[in-house]
Amino acid sequence: MEYGPIPSSKFEEVIQHLRHNFPDEPLNASVGLCVHGKPCELLEHHDLLTLQDGLSVMAQDKATGEIAGVALNGIARRGDVEKALEEMKTIDNIKYQRIFGLLNSVNKTANLFGKYNVDKIFELRILSVDSRFRGKGIARELFLRSELIAEEHGFKLVKVDATSLFTQKVAECLGFTVEKSVKYGDYKDENGQKIYDTKSPHDYYKVMIKLISAKQNVG
């Protein structure tokens, strides 16, 4: 397996990879925002903006050159969550609102910028491994390489919105700690029905963080 940064020439291939693999993510699967193999304009816009931060990393199969996995990493800045919550009011898509409304609301409550006195946070936003390559340690390696990128760019705090048990286990093994944990089943609509009907063992969404020693950088 070969690992490296994601150049702009690979953006479209990364989007294709996500169309076929990211719908398995438990929160998306429960809400049904994206379906296998189909474009998902709202999420893909979000993905491309993240890719343009230039911090993402991919794993490629040496034999075929196929993308086996990606970590889409972006920069979160003070005030971004509040801005995103305002922007969501203009998006008329209940499925998108349910996913990003949850993520943004929980992050606002966590208030990592205030707690750790930082102005920017390195976010591992999307972790995706092709189903054919799972169980080979690719997710762990993408995590490790993302952390190195964060160090090189002078970040003090790495954060992941861990929406699946698998991501939570990888993060925990690498020294991440839980900053905020919510149970999907606690969220109900006005009729008392579960909003997030995630499949076991994906019962919790956890905001997980790791403090790192930022290298002197980098403008």
C-alpha cells in the first residue's frame, strides 16, 4: 500500500471513491443522505472544500493504483461552527440538516476553542476505506499520517467526529480521548420516533481529541 497527500488531480477520483464507500458510515446510513454510487451534491461540496485545504491523505493499492482509503482533513477556525449553524438555515434538506445539525450542535457545546485556547483545530473529517481493503490497518495508518501532517503545520489539537464504533476504537488506540459523547437513540422527533436509527454496535457519536506537539512552522 502506498500513502501520500491528495493532489488536485485526484479530487474527482476521491469523490468517486466516497460515492461507493462513504454511504456505509452509520450516521449517513441511518438518515439516508447519500446512496451508493450516486452523486450527493451537498456532501460533495463539503468534501471538495476540505480537499482544498491541502491536508488530506490517501492510500493507494500498489498493484492497481486504485484508491483504497482516504482521510479528508480540514482546518476548523474559531467561529466556524456558529457560521455553519446559520448557513444550515438556508439549506432545504432535512437529511443534511439532521447530520450536520447534530455535528455542529455537539461541537458548539464542546467549545474546544475556548477550552484549549486555540484559534484553529486540525479536523479529521472523513475517514473512508474501500470495503475490499478493510481489516488491513489502513484506517490506523491514515490516522497516523494525518497526525503527522497536523504536527508539521503547527496545530496543537487534532479532532475527529467519530460517528462509528470502528473509528472510535482506532482513535482510542492512538491516544485520542473523548471530549463529548452522545447516544444516537436519545434523539427523537415530535412523534417520539428515533431520528438516528443507527445499527448496532454504532450507538454513540463521540467528539474525540488529541493534543499534539506542534512543530515550529510554517508560516
